[in-house]
Amino acid sequence: MGHLQIFLPTSMSKCAYEKDIDVSHMRGNASTETKRFCLAILHFFVGTKSTSFGADIGQNLNWVEMNIHEENHYTYAETIFNITIEKEMCNVRQILHGACAAYMVDLCTVASLVTLGTAQGFDGTGVSQSMNLVWHRAIRLRTVEAKKSKSYRIPCLEKLWADDKLCISATHSTVIMALIFNDKTKAKL
């Protein structure tokens, strides 16, 4: 992997290439360097409680697999995360809250886009443009949930599973950050 140009603050650009990030737990066909780079970017976007919304939840996402596939002349990235659903992630009925599910979809799909971007040489970071979640069944407190994201560029597709049953399917479209900050025009309502 060459030095990919991603629109990040200088402090993040330095740590994205650090060699001390442990990725030994991650399965998949992506290189160790790609895994470290993408995990560092995820850590940056999750942030901490003092810098970012939902950081305490985002920090509990466990990235367990990263793959880059080629199929029928298309390259796509596939990422898999696990997380245990805790009380602070649930509504009063002890079911995963919809806003929390959307937050996790955001992080996991962007991770997939960053992985694809790293493999293909484009900046996969961005800001959300649209997100659509379809609930198939409730996800209960203490359930270990697996999130599987596939990115063929945009939109990203994600499926959230609990006990080997599909619970949520989602699509997520983003806008590339560099385009936003390079645009000198102002939006009119």
C-alpha cells in the first residue's frame, strides 16, 4: 500500500501509519498494513467521550474481519464487526435503540468504504448523505451482534445479525469529505 491521500487532520495522518496497532485478532485477506491503517482511521472517527457522540459505544465495536474481493470485474470490501448489546444501547424494553443501530451502521459502513478506498486508492471517508434501515426483528440486551458490511463504492450495504438471524438491513450513502471542503459555493435553501 502506498501513501494514500485521505482528507484527515495532520495529527491523524501521522497515527494512521503507526505500526503499533494490534490487528492480530482480525481475520481476512487484507494486508496487515491495510488493517492497521483502516483501524487507526476508525479509532480517529470514533474518538472519545469528550470529543465525539457515541464514542463509548463505538469503542466497543470489535473489528474481526476485513476482506477485499474481486468478482465479475468489480472490487468490493467486506468487513465484519462484533459487539455485545449493553443496557445503555437499548430502549426501555431492553431492545437495541434505533438511533444506536444507525450510529453503528454509520461506523461499520464507513469502515468498509475506507477499506475499499485503501485497496483502490481513493479516500473512503465522508459524511452521511442518506441512511435507510429496515428492521426484521428486535435485537435484545446482551445479544452478541455481528455486523457485516459490503462496499462497492456507494451506497454501502450492511446486515446486522443476532443469533444467526437477520435483524437489520441497511444502505448508507456518503459524500466524500474533500469535495465538501473544496467546494467554495454556499448552499441556498
